[in-house]
Amino acid sequence: MKTSLICASLFGSAAAFAPVSGPSKVSTALNAEKESKMSKALPFAPAPKILDGSMPGDVGFDPFGFGGSDKAALMNMREAEIKHARLAMLAVVGWPLAELWDKKIASFFGISDSLTSTGASPSLLNGGLDKIEPEYWVIVVALAALFENESKCQKEEMGKKYVAGDCGFDPLNFWPEDKAAQFEMQTKEIKHGRIAMMAILGFAAQEALYRTPVVAETPFFFQPIF
């Protein structure tokens, strides 16, 4: 009797460490598939079907369905996102620099500055755009058209190898040869661009509400450096 009890207990212990089989495997696979379809950004919500994680910066976040339902529409939106992201990264640096240096530079050259009466950067919400010379807008539009044309040429030349946002501009040779490194570089760019878009929106909203330059409202971010 004792021998049979010992054998039974040993068998039970061994079974506890045996691989799971049968229905448990199926349920585990179903749970894994279900989790893979959930948004990484919003774990409680399903990810849009068009966002399969293959695109840099894709975390399954598109609550308003801007990405469309096909790859062509999604890539058009990605191109637009990259353009806005790059402009925002330039603007988020240029905005406070203008508030810090514009008056000094204008005084050095003996011309009037382009800031508003409160010392803020000119914008649609702050006003002051009438102080910007027409030549500036001509240069901006010309540069935008140049990069847009280069991007179209790259798309026609590269075909299926074309990478969204590629306009043939890499003077410092940051673009790596390795595919994994390229994906990482694209992910970093889109993340920085998204942060910059939120930051520039914050600059505009803050100055419109408080009528104070962002460098004066939050000097601890800018004055120690500049």
C-alpha cells in the first residue's frame, strides 16, 4: 500500500512539470493572437487592422481612423506625418530662439525686430505675421517645393524600395546601411517628431492664453542654456 502511494505521488509530481498539451495549448495560442491584435498604445482597445506593427512608430494608435483602410492611404498619411514632424522639430527650436535672439540680432543690423509687442514669436494666434517680409514666405515656399520635388523623384526612382519621407537629403550620412538600423532610425525620427508637434502646439496655446513669451513663462528651460 505504501509503495503504491509513493508511486502515485511521484507520478503526480512528474506530471506537474510535464509540458501542457491539448486544449490548454489551443487556448494559449488564442490568447496570444488576441493580445497581438490589441493596441500597444491603448492596451484596452483593439488595434486598427491596417496597423500591423510593420511600420516604424506603429503602436496601434489611430482612434479617428486617419490611416484609412488600405496601404496606399496609410502611406500618404505617413508621408504627411513625417513632413509635419520635421517642420515641428525645426519650429520647436526656432520659436524660442527667435524670442531670445531676434531683438539682439535686429538691433545689431539696425533693423526692426519681428516679435509681437509682448516679445512673443509671431503666429496666427499671437499676431505679428504682418511684420514678416514677403521675401521670407517666397523662400519658405521655394524650399518646400524643392524638397517635395526631390521626394517625388526619389519615389519614382526607388520604386518599392522607397522609404517614406526620403527626399535624398543626408549631408552628414546618418542613414545606415543595415535594415534593422534603418528601422530604428525611422522610429527615432517619428517619435521625436511627434513630441515636437505636441511641444509646438503647447507653445502656441500657452502664449495665446497667457500673452507671455514661452521663454519668459518657463525660463528654467531656456535661460540657463542661452
